Amino acid sequence: MELIARKEDEGKRLDKFLSDADACLTRSAAVILISEKAVTVGGKSEGKNYRIKDGDVVRYEKPEPRPLEVVAQDIPLDIVYEDEYLLVVNKPQGMVVHPAAGNDDGTLVNALLEHCGSSLSGINGVIRPGIVHRIDKDTSGLLIVAKTNEAHLGLAEQIKEHSFLRVYNGICRGHFKEPEGTVSLPIGRDPKDRKKMAVTLKNSKPAVTHYRVLSEFDGYSLVEFRLETGRTHQIRVHMQSIHHMASLGHSIEGDPLYSPRNTDKKLLTGQYLHAKQIGFVHPITNEKLFFDSELPPRFYDFIRKHGGTV
């Protein structure tokens, strides 16, 4: 395929230019094509950071769709809502969303392939069919899955415009100085540990988390989080980062990556973070949809064990 850059495209990174010009090409997919030398500018291969100039001739080849390499598995799903375009799933804690190194099967995608067959959006490739957004393995709660590419693009646009409601509940250490507030700190890859994210000014993206304390009990707080952005590990990183501030200090209890000093290991059954509410406009029917998921029983058990009431 061939694209010719216009004046208004000047200064864009090559990967962004491609994803903006091709509605069926995500930013991450564009990066992969560039890394595989499948993209040329003026007949020459360039990196993703190449800045577009007016009149640049960009050619790229998208590979033919490959047969899905992930196998369908008969794994029970807690489906909250489903129609011909999308479904909302309540993911259990401990389930990985899609296959990756070390997690070849037993994932949400394996279960979705069994349930939906070939009726899943293909925009995110063969490993992540239907996946519009993700939640961590040890986070439970609501997740939207797209069945068609049109639905996928409509949902992704709402996430991009911050009109997509995502509310989490989590158990944090300590009692907050302020009952509600906002953490606005950029998040990027931790320069000291590539497996972690961190608050950093280098190669980072803006991240905004609004919080509200719901209740307090012995040494802990049940907190509601509303995401304005959706960075990897955003809530976990923001809570861990303010752990060192005098005014706060509230990492997510049970977090194996950002809160290693778990004080009550006998009661821990994974991190205490749950994607509780999700709201969006149906990308096809334009109906406003809202879903709420009950906190898992282990949350109530933990709260009662620490003197709280539920």
C-alpha cells in the first residue's frame, strides 16, 4: 500500500502516521511492521521515530492473515453481557488475558475462542483476538471483548478520548490523609527493572488516577479508583509511587511486584484490586451501557479479618 504525506502530517512519528492513515492498523501493529522492514519512506527503511515530511511517499505491506495459533479451550467464563458485536466478561483473579511467554494456554483468549469461535475482532492479531483493553493477571473484574473490527475501533476510540468509564476498587495500606484526590504522574518503563513500570520523566506517558476512600479499617483502606488514562500497571504504580510521600503511603495490598512486604501472608490470595465498573457507548447501537461487578468474597474476608464491616 502507498501513502503520500500531506502538510498536516509533518512532524508525526512514522508509526503514528501509519496508524492514523490506516484505520485497521493499530499503533503497536505499525511498530511491528516497521521493525520487520515492511515499511519504506522514499524507498528506504526508517525506524518508528522517523519524523514525517510533507510529500513523503510511504509504502508498506501488511502480511496475509495467519491461521490462529492459539487453541480454543473449554474454560468457564463469567459473561455479564453479550450481543453479536461485543461481550463483557468478569475475569477471575489469576487468569492471564492473552497468551505470552510462559503462559501458552489457560488464558481468557483460549476461553473466548471456545465460546466465540472465529467471531472475534482481528485488529490486535492472532494472539489477542477481540482484546480491546487488558487488566493484569492478578486483577479481577470487568473486561470488554470485541467480536467485530467495527466494534473494536469504536471502543478503542472511546478509550483514546477518555470517555470510557473504568472504576476499580482496591485495598490499600494505611489511612489516607485526604479522603479523595488525584494522582497525575507520568508512567514509563522502570530504567532499573524492565519488568516493572515506574513514575519517570524519561520515555513516559501522562497518567491520571482519581481516588476516593470508601472505608477504613485496621491499617488499611478500601479505595475507589477512576482511571482517566489506562497505562500499564497504572493504579499499582501510582499507589506505590506515593508510598514514599509523607502525605500518603498506600501500595495495593498483596501486589507481588510493587508491594513485596506483605504483612499478612496467611490472608493473601493475590493482589486486592478489582475492575468493578465499566461504562461506554455501544459502538454500533449507540446505547449507553453500564456494568457493575460485585467484589470477590476474598475482599470481604480480608476486610472482616481486619476489623472492618461489609
